[in-house]
Amino acid sequence: MKTRVTELLGIEKPIIQGAMAWIADASLAAAVSEAGGLGIIACGSAPLTWVEQQVAEARAKTSKPIGANIMLMNPEAPELAKLLADLKVDVVTTGAGSPAPYIDMWKAAGMKVVPVVASSAQAKKMERAGADAIVAEGQEAGGHIGELTTMALTPAVCDAISIPVITAGGVADGRGVAAAFALGAEGVQVGTRFLTAEECTVADAYKQKIIDAGDADTIVTGRASGAPVRQLKNAFSREAKKLEATADGSAADRAKLEEMLAGSLRRAVQGDVKTGSVMSGQIAALVHDRKPALQIIDDMFAEAERWGALSLQQMADANAVRGWQRA
């Protein structure tokens, strides 16, 4: 399958793996890239030495393109940006800020720049700054989110810019891929579905929590502080939500919240799914098993191609058959 995204990034299938902090390491990134997509190493707040090590490990496992993600609110973002340029990572995705100060440096190193945005206004700014493509991430996604849904955001961004758009948030199977293309996108970014990939090194308890999740099992915390995060419901997220609701904005309340949030994702990644932040998208309800990344991607695009080959009437008929089968 060829789209502007596959041609731009030098990949076989128009899918990139979401940058999940403390989760998206060399093991998962290399598996996704080797399977024909673009694997992403999430730099997060990790030390520079860890990032360099992960890039080297990924390149030892695959000769295909590898990407990395920078959260630009990280105080070490300038150092990370320079390191990735020195390493000549194939693609860099960005979030939580503007990559404009680093784009010329990355382009000089032969890298492609793909910011993640939550509005068409942000997409326009990134295109003017020199971005090669855009990830439009709807609020269905896990982790840090915006306010617009994927259904509304994707076509709005596609209408606003001329560079390729990659849809994120709410994609876990072929139906999601087909829907993304119907909305105007030329690729998809997938995070939650890869949490149960065999190559994902997150704790088994985290994977099982995803598999067991229903469609109403996520919760968004942090809206009051301007940093909304989608995660699965557990003792931690319910307590965080309760504390936000009763906080009066005092320094003591802010300090209590910050103390509670510190290290919460890493605790979950290591297996504490009760008092850790189990970040996940709403699409967890469609994740039912553990598979190699290659099978996840192949299954997803095989199903998407079946849907894409159908006319609108055939899609309606197929949906009716699915309903009858469930009945």
C-alpha cells in the first residue's frame, strides 16, 4: 500500500507506533519497523544515555527506518533535539510545544519532522514551520490529550493543510484504519493496540488490564490543571479525580497533586496497576489478545483493505450481517 506517508517515511504500510513514555523502547519500535510500519522510541524524561542506547539497540534489530519522540516541555528538550540530530534518527515526532527552533537542524541531518497536534490551528502553524507531515490526535487517545474527537479533528486538519495527515486516537483494527482514510488521512498512529504486542516490554499486569477493559473504563484526569490525561480507571485515577474535584487551587493542593502524579506512569509500567497511572485509549475495549507486532499490523491492514474494497451499500450490508451474527 502506497500513500504520501509511506513514501515520505520510507515504510511499507502507513502506520506509525505511538510514542508511549516508559513503554515505547527499542524492543517495540524495532518490531513495528521490521513489520513495515514506523517504530517510535519515546524519549519522555529518560536520560540522554538511555535514548542513545535505545536507538543503537533498535538499529541492531532492524535496518528499516526508526523514529523518536520528544516532549518539548521537557527541560532537556534542546539536548535531546541535538542528540537525535547527531544520531540521524530517520523521523522525529513531537508533542507539548513547538518544534520550530529545531526543524532546520533536523532537516540538515536528513530527518523527517512530524508534530502531533490537537487542532487545525496548530497544524497550520506546524506546516508553516516546515513540518513534513502532521499527526492529528483526537481525545480518544491514551495519555496526554486535547479536546477534539478524532472524528471532528481529522477532516478539519486535512482541510486546513496540504502536507500528509496521520490520524491518531481510536484506531485498533481495520475498521479504524478504513475510517481514518475515509476522513481524509493518509496514515494512522496506533498506541494502545501495541501495548499487548509480544515485543512490548510493559508488565504483564498492564497488558491484562488493557485486555480486560471495557468501552467505559477510561477516565480523564488533569483537566483542571490544563494537562488532561486519559487512563484506565483504578484506585489511583479515581483518587486523582477526587482530589482534583475538591482542590481549592492552593499551593498545598497543587503540591499534593504533583506528589501523587510523580512516577505514577512508571509504577504502572512496572506492574502496579492499582496505584499507578495505566494510560490507555478508549479503544482498549477492542483489544482482546496478545500478538506479535507483525501480526497486529498485517491483520489490521488485511481487514482495512476488505472494508476499503466495499461500496457504501456493501459496507452497510456487511454491518447488517455482523449484527445478525451477534444476535
